Amino acid sequence: ITVTEKAVRQFKEILEHEEKENFAIRLYLAVSDEAARFGLTLEESIDQEKDLAEEIDGLTFIYEKGLAPHVNGKVIDYHSGVRKGFSISAANPGSSCDGCSC
């Protein structure tokens, strides 16, 4: 996983504002009839049996072990323009499961 500086700053601001500095950021796969997209949520605990964790710039990112091949190479960014929010995309455009529901 690669997390841009803008995304790191925004995550840290959110965690501080919500008083959840010790929480992890979970990447999850949301599947619908139309597509599969990655999403983000805050988690208070990590399930050591089911989850993998990565420390990036002082933040903990977690995801289910089964998602590891799909998470590999993802880039998390933050956009502050008209479409404000986080995005999750592939480092190599064209791979599956791009996008984010944040």
C-alpha cells in the first residue's frame, strides 16, 4: 500500500478530531451487483487471526488476509477539490477493484 502525504495528513487530522488516535484504518472490499470497490473505515481492534497490518507514517492500515493480493499496489490519496475525499486506485491502471466508497 502506498499512502500519499495529503492522505496521511488528512487521516491524522480525522483521527485527532474524532479522538481516535489509536484506531487503525481498515481497507475493505464492498461488493455490489455492479462492481467491487474498496472502502475505508476506522477500527479499534485488529483480529490477529484474520487481519494483516501495515504501519505507514505512524498510521496502522489493516485488511483481511484474503485481500492481500488485491491490496498489493494500491495507492490511497486525498482530494480536496470539488470531489473531496479519499481515493483508492491501482498503481498500475487497469487492474481490477479500483475505487473507493469514501
